[in-house]
Amino acid sequence: MTRTEPFGRVVTAMVSPMHADLSLDLDGAQQLATHLVDAGNDALVINGTTGESATTTDHEQEMLVRAVVEAVGDRALVIGGASSNDTVHAVERARLAYKAGAHGLLVVTPYYNKPQQSGVLAHFAAVADATPLPVMLYDIPGRTGVAIDVETVVRLAQTHPQVVAVKDAKADLQAASWAIARSRLAWYSGDDGLTLPFLSIGAVGVVSVVSHVATRPLVAMIEAFRSGRVDDAAQIHRDLMPVFSGMFAVPGVVSAKAALAQQGLPSGPVRPPMVDATEVELAQLVLALAAGGIEGFAA
């Protein structure tokens, strides 16, 4: 990877496969990681939101990172989630991910507590300073209750060299434009449906849920845009619109696991309080994926 694309272009926020009894399926995680890298992913986020980090233990998270690094760490970057609303706990998770062999960290804004921006900055700084790994900040105020201000991003970029990227799920292109221009951090869309608009303002790629089933068209869209074939990129974007909508009709982890199961890939159930897709939700998902031309789903 390069300085301008520190985690590549297409990154899957990977689900954590489970057995029927809700225990981790580490063999399945390795199989799925291999499948995703074979499909064209540059990196995988392990223990992110879609990886059910809210309901997996620190030990489980360390085992998952270790298993995925063992499976694909020589071909793709493995980014360990290191998130908590307790800074001390987030630092601990960062160190565990580093110990397990992660190549980078994804760190979300502290959630629920709703700290002021000085607290947000101090949290990210503490986690960034805990290991030598490059850090991607994760800005998703719809879940955390607090957005990362542009000034906070700029200050972190200036003072903490480990902070190299942002996953932006704020859907605010104007704020992102200012932050990209002033911080010079690598920007990744955190919203699949906004990947192309984010590319147009300087983003380098996407951290995706849809890429569980659509890595290849996402790679093709980004390559077309970066090569100056904007009309081709826009056509791929339009073709994928049913997929973007269908995959988020229910929480992304629920859709991703359901879609993977339909393809015979490791997935398993979700842990509560999430619940698996109903028959109606699954039927709607299959129709959406078929409408988007996803391989393995009949039109």
C-alpha cells in the first residue's frame, strides 16, 4: 500500500462467523477472509461494527485477528477494531490487536458518553500512542452520538503521525471536503452508497459491508473513476443502487451474514440483541442482490 492509500482502496468490514451455538467459528473466519481477499479486497477490518465487536469479548477479538492474519496476512492488510467508550479499554484492545499481528487499527469515536471535542481528541491520541500501528479514525455520529469536528481531525493529523486515515460515515461531503483539504489524511467512505461521491472530493476508497458480496464491482468502479472513466464509474454505481439499498434494509451485519449463507460461505447467526433475517427480509435481500447483478443470485 502507499502513503496516499495506506489501507488500499477496497476494505471489507468483515463479519465474525459463528457456530449455531453462537461460539466463534475461527476456521470459518479464515475461509471467509481468504474468499474476500481472493475477490480483490486490499484489507479487512476485523472486530468492527459488522464484526459484532459490541458482543464479542477481548479474548475472542484477539483470537479473530490472529486467525485472519494467519490466513491472509501475507496478502492483505488486517485492521483490528480497537473501540470502546472507555479510553483505557480501547487502549487495551489496541494492544491486543497489535499483539495478535494486526497491521492497523480502526478506532471509533467514544460512544454513549458524548464527550466534548477535547475528550474525543484525547481518546484518539491515547489509542494512537499505545502502539506503532497506523490508525484509521471512524466517524459515525449516528451510532456514537458525537461527530469528529474538522478541527479535531486536523489537530490529530498534525500531532499524531500514526493517525493516517478516516472512515467517514457522517454523510457530510462539505465537512469531509474541508477535512481532506486541511488534514491530508486518506479518506474512506463509510457509506457504501456514497463511495462514488466521496471519491469525487478526494477519498481514496471505501470501508464496505456490501463488499461481502460485491467486491469486484466496487473495485471496478473505483478503478474506472481513478482512470478518468467517470461515466463508467457512474454506471457501476447506478447498477449497484439496489444492492446498496437492499443490504441496509436491516442492519448490515444481518444482511451480510444472510447473503453469505445464501452463497454457502461461512457466516452463522448474529448474537443478540441482533436477530437473524426473517424469511421476508431474506427474500427481499435476494431480490435486491439479483437486481444489482450480484453473482450467485438469480435475476
